[in-house]
Amino acid sequence: MSAPQLSIVLPVYNEERVLGANLDQIRTYLETIEPDFELVCVDDGSTDRSAAILEEVAAKDPRVRSDRLPENRGKGAAVRKGMLAARGRRALFMDADLSTPLEEIPSLLGALDSGYDVVIGNRHAPGSKITRRQSLLREVLGKIFTTLTRLLLAPGVHDFTCGFKG
């Protein structure tokens, strides 16, 4: 089987309420912008029906691949496993809850196609609209992490915690 043009990695943890509908939405959207795609879904040890939903969808659609971590190891572990399994010429990951609108995918792909090796979404860029807020604790911890990371590792990166990267 030849490598697809695009791999989208979805780390999944306890998303049963929205997972089926969101997978349908992602596949329908991708068919309009890049029909040669794969979805690499990695369940991070969910305790709900998320893993079963992923397996059901993967059994019906060969473009969907389902994998599972045996226990919850965190989003980073699920993203890593998915990215290592991705076969696409271009690969990105996004949150399964679709906190980043699907309509942002072409912009990220355009940046990759223009020569950038890595593209990181930024919820604080001019014109960004945050419609679903995280808890105050998560927002504060995210800001502390981003500030420390910018100071110590990558001064030009403004939003390390955004769940949309390629």
C-alpha cells in the first residue's frame, strides 16, 4: 500500500460522547481537501467506550487506523505513538474534541508545504477566537509551562500547549 499524502493523528482519551460524530466530521472534511489521507487514532487507555468506537470505525473504513495504549500515559505518549505510526507525506495531530476548527487544516498544510519542518498552532495569534475555555487551573499551568519553555528552549514559540501541530 502506498503512503497517503496526509496523516492526521488523533490522541483519544474518554471521548465516547463526541468521538463517532467527530470522526465522521473529520473524514467528510478531509475528503474535500485531501482525499488521500489516513486517520491514526490512538486511545490513551480510555475507561469509556472510546477504544470500541475507534475499532468499529476502523473496521468500516480502511483509512482509519486504531491503536491503543494499555493504560493512560498522557496525551504526549498517544501523540508520539501515532506520529511514529503515521505513513503520510505530511503529518499533523489535532485533538479529537475538535477544539481547533477543521477549517484551519489547510493553513497548517500550507505552512508545511511552503518549507517549514514543524508548524505549531497558536490560540493567541491575532484574529484567533477561543470559544471553549479550559479550567482556570489548566490555563494558568499552560501559561507557566509555555513561559518556561520559551525562556529555556524555544523563544519564538508562543503556544506550546495548543493541540494542533504538524
